[in-house]
Amino acid sequence: MNKKYSKWSALLVVICTLTLIVTYAIAPDQPKGVMVILLKGLFFTSILSGILSLILSYLSYKNKEGGFLKKVAPIIILCILLLFTLSVIGIIVSIGDLF
């Protein structure tokens, strides 16, 4: 099998990252109307493309594809999760300073 799952995996993780960044970049403090639908669409597109990217990365490992592209998706997804974790920890610490 000469399928290139790793290329699609890398492309989907880039889409995941870009849509996540755009979601937070354009989000106003109080979204209303169409903006809510747009933000939900971008956010869920990001989640879906991240999951598909990890699945395709798994398939590329399973098919023993060569190259480094199969390693890109898990690394970037882990970096995104690390940033979210650090953000949540920062929020918890800053709330603790209020008391």
C-alpha cells in the first residue's frame, strides 16, 4: 500500500491549528447572532480536523510510511493541549489571587 496518510495528517493538523487560532483571534467579548455560529463552526472544525489528523497519523504508522510528516500531527496536537493546560492553570492561579 502506497497511501500517503502522513501528508493528509500534516495538512489537517495545520488546518486544526489555523482554525483554532482564528477562532480565538476574531472572537469578541460578547458574541451575538451570526458570530456565534461562525465561532462554533470554526471551533468544531478545529476539533474534527485534529481528530482526523491523529487517525491518519495512526494509519501512517500502521502502514509503516517513511518520513517525519507522520510525527507532526501528534506533536502539534500535544503542543496545543499543553497550551490549553497552561492557560487553565494560569486562570486557576489568578482566581486564587483574588481571595
